[in-house]
Amino acid sequence: MQALAIVIADAARARLFTWKRESDDDPAPTLRERADLVSPTRRVPHKELWTDARPRGNPNAAGHGDPVDDHRDDHLAEVDRRFAAEVLTRVATLADETACRRVALVAAPRFLGYLREHAGALQKKGVAVEEVARDLTRETPTELRSHLGELGVLPGRR
């Protein structure tokens, strides 16, 4: 099996791994964590990002205001897109450094869409990209090895 770079990500965190033989003496490939990236904005509680609760418009007769769009969702989507671009830049560098010709993107479904927007740069370099919509960011390396085997990203354990 050829070397593989793996991204395990959600909007707040991305972990980069390689699955390869570390030396010619190794009997089998190993899963090794190479980087742990964090999106600082996504780690901050929402009440600390914005000073007010979601704004309401002028109250109507029932005392409820009409909703006002303050573009918070658009702001968070842009933060996620930038983080996805940073993650893909780092994984492209990792793939070059470790001679990985395959990359697996394993991410929460929405964030996987943002990663997909930037994956074309890898494909232009001749790197095969696989996608799995699953959030495994909180898994230990042992649990990851097992889950990635079940998902078909890595060969199953014997």
C-alpha cells in the first residue's frame, strides 16, 4: 500500500496523519500524527464573539421582534472556509514532504464541503483525494486506526 496522508477535521480542529512505513525495517505501515491545527475563532464561545444576543427588530403587538440578519452565520462560514484553506495548504505540504500520493479527507459533513472547495490544488498535483463524511476529531489514534479500517480508508486489522 502506498503512503497516505489523512485529514481528520471539523470546523474547530484538524489533525493530520500519515499512514506509511517509517523505514525499510518496519514490517507494517504506522499511523502517525503529524500536526494538530486549531481554528481559534471556532474555539471561542459564541457569547464572547458577539457582545449581544441575536438582535431582534422592532417589537410587534405580541412583544416579539422580527428577526434581523446580522450575518453571523455568514461570518462563521467564512471563518470555516479560511480554516479549510489553511488545512489543505498544510496537507499539501505534508504530502510533498512524505511522498504521499493519496489523501483521505475525513471530516464533519459541512466542513468536508469547505475542504472540497480547496482540494482541486491537490488533484492538480496528481494526488488522489478520497472523502469520508464523519467527525472523528475526538478519537484516540488507536480508535482512529480501528474506525478508519471499518470505513475502508485503511486496510482492516488482521
